[in-house]
Amino acid sequence: MDRIETKLNALEDIKLRALYIEKRFMSNDPEETMLVEGELTALQDRFCDEYRDFITPPMARAVKKDFNTFLALIEWAFDYYKKAGD
């Protein structure tokens, strides 16, 4: 597997995990919500670390503040690597 394909697979994994976490946030269980918050933070950190070659510090802060921004940047990174692989 080449570098681009590895990056695309990792982005797909991050996106699917983020969407699964989003669903779990709908729980009425406070313990579940706390657990999910930790998982989301770890996922956001992973994304910012693995894609630090183009995620600027302001973007990293935006990822942590807004879930929709997080998803949008995942898509942006996916498109970037997809084009790089063409």
C-alpha cells in the first residue's frame, strides 16, 4: 500500500469513528457522554497529529471547537490526498 492510500484509509477511519461518536453523543447517559467526549478529543488529536503537514494551529483549534469543522477538514484532507494520488 502506498503512502497516499494509507493516508486515505486513515482519513476514512477517522471520519467513520467521528460519525459513530456523533451518534453516541445523543445518549442520555452522562457517563456515556463523558466517555465519548474523551474519544472525540483523542480522535481530533490523532487527526491533527497525522495531518500536521497542512493543519495549521488555527485549524487545529477550530477542529476542537466545532464538530462540523472537524468533519469538513477531514473531507478537505481526503480530497487533497485523493487528487495527489490521481
